[in-house]
Amino acid sequence: MSKKVTIMAEQNGKELASRIQNNIQKVLVGKEEVTELLLTALIADGHVLLEDVPGTGKTKLAKALAKSLNAQFSRVQFTPDLLPGDITGINVYDRQKNEFTLRKGPEPRQDCWNVWKSAR
């Protein structure tokens, strides 16, 4: 890739991130740092755990990001004993077939936004 194309892609990426951040700020005020970190994780193809006391806008932030990206949003209420397989499903060995089969959980999608609510 040429240097000019790389610079243009970088500028377009910054512009897109800025537009998304501005869109989220229309819905949530005072969450600029969290929004920037959320976008950084999104660009890096990472994972984010939104953890805070109730009523601080975790779900609203996730909804605003999903809407800004034209993505689906679903919320899962976590408890301390919940495992990832409880949400996505688990591979179970089937002796008759001599293979593993996936038993899907209630949310077998990759685009599921998870919001942790502490049981404090």
C-alpha cells in the first residue's frame, strides 16, 4: 500500500471515529474518555467490560455505539457465577456420534453487547 493511500485511510479512520464519538456525545454527556477507549478497543478488535455502579449509562453507551455503527444490540444481565458458555453455548461430546456438538445458549451471536451489573 502506498504512503498516500495509508495517510488517506488514517484520515478517514480518524474522521469516522470522530463522527461516532460526536454521535454518542449527543446521547451521553461526560463520557468522552470512556467513549474513546471503547472506540480504541473496537478498532483493535478487542473486548470491553463496562463495569460501574447502576444508573451510570453503561447500557445507553453500548446502545449508542451500536446504533452509530448500524449494528444490532442485545443486553445480557450478568451474575458473578455466569460463564461465557452460558451465553454463547458449549461443545458437548456425543458418544454415539463420536464427536462434539454445539449446544447453543440464548445468545449465540458474535455481536452481542454484554453489560456487567455488579450485585453490590
